[in-house]
Amino acid sequence: MRGTGEALRVELGEPECLGVCCGFLSVVVQRFGGIVQWSDWQVPYAESAPPEFHFDADQYDAELDRVDTRAGRAGVF
């Protein structure tokens, strides 16, 4: 997910039960100038949330571009 100035919640995974009974893993992705931040984790029931992550925005975008190109999906994220 590309980091933009708008905070977006991204679902990263869910259990076979579709998250209804035990939860799912999601994070808010947002760009702040030259930083992309992952924060406000929602985790499955009884799990500990990861810490907040900060990524250099240029490196973050370059990595998403690399993945898009390898997967043949330019611009999907």
C-alpha cells in the first residue's frame, strides 16, 4: 500500500475463520513528508501489537515499484 497523506487502514491477513471470532492483522499506513508510518495495529485476539514502524518514503516507494514490476502489476499498490 502506497503511503499518502491520508491515513488508510490496510488488512494484512486474517485467519481461516474470517476474523469474526479471533481477529485479523491490520495497520494504518500514512505518509508524513519523507516518512511512511505504519501504526495503530489491530491484531488477532490475545496477541501483542507490533511497534510503530517508520520507513524512508523514497525507499518505500522504490520497493513497491520493484515488487509491482516483478509481479507485472505496475501501479497496483
